[in-house]
Amino acid sequence: MKAIVINGSPRKKWNTAQAIDKAAEGLRDNGFEVERIDLYDYAYKGCTSCFACKLKDAKTDGVCAMKDDLRPVLEKLRGADAVILGSPVYFSQPLGQVRSFVERWLFPIYSYHYEDGKPRVCRDKVIPCGMIYTMNLPEDMYQSWGYKDALRHTSESMDLIMGYCETLNIFNTYQFRDYSRYDITLFNEEDKRAYRDSHFETDLKNAYDLGCRIAEKAKSIGKA
């Protein structure tokens, strides 16, 4: 079985990337062939409202009609048995690059044709997904600053359109290698470092466990 893990961060070795790699490890330990994709390696735009995917008798087969760097990635996703996407959180939202990717990935699969309150979707089976968010905010600020409501929409869209999605939040991440270079009073470097040292290994273990659960879900679908 094949899985694709997607790093939506411009940093290829930092918090989001490390979490994605741990999720990939969980998938591999459950027998999956895993490919990692770094979105910042590709030049693409979000949806341009061409609506080729919404035509009657559309020939797009659930893949965005736009021909750019992202097209081969979207074609690979059509053949995946599981997908895990990771994004940092900027201004209470997934990264812009991630949002554009999600539009191009999910919108062609989604349909305006509803039956019994649910859209008809262009996929052959449920494809279990995981969504990993990494954020600078501590968990209490995530709640009080409204991030919980702001972030739920992407995960809910993945759940609706792909058939299953789990979300993992990683809070209070260590943002800079050297905090002394930056004009910051909102966070204290010593507190951030102490939190990272006591929590980040657990966060990575949670990402690994997410990969294992997504793998098990995908295998159960394959046996059905």
C-alpha cells in the first residue's frame, strides 16, 4: 500500500518536517511504501475558478485541470491509500502554500451534486488522512485566540471529501535557533526551550502514532 506525506513548511528539517517524518515512520512500520513531498519545491497557484472539474461529464477524474508543477503531485495522490499533510500555522491559518494545495487537491474531488445531504465525490474509496498543525502558540492561547475554530475547517473538509481525517496539534513550538536576534517580548526563550525539551519528543511520538493509526485505517478499508 502507498502513502504520501506532505510537508507544507518552507523549512525541510524543522518542527513540521520532523513531525511529518515521524508519521511516515509509523506508516512504514505498518508496511506502507511512503513518499514525502515538500510543497515549497513546486511552483503553483490556488484554484483559478476555471470549473473544468464541475462540468457535466467532466473528464478531469478528480484531478485539477491546471497544468503546472503541482499536477504530477495531484496525480500521485489519486493513487495513494493514505495521506498525511503537515502545516505550520501563520496568523491562525494553515500556511498559504498549504491552503492553495488543498484547494487544488480537494475541490476537483468534491461535487456540488448532493445526495442525502452529502456530496458525490470523485474517488474510488475512502482515503484516510491525517492533518498535523505545528504552532508557536501555547495550548491555552490556541483556545482563547480562536485558533481552534479557525483551523478546524481544513480538517473537516478533508474528512468530508476523502472520507476520514484525524488531526494532531503540536503547540508552543521552538521557532528560532537564536532568539536573541529577534525583537520578541510575547514569548520567553528559556520557557520555550524548556517546553520543547520536555514536550517535543512526546509530540513526535504522537505523530508516529498518528501514522500507525492512519495505516491501520487504510488497511481495514483495503480488506473491506
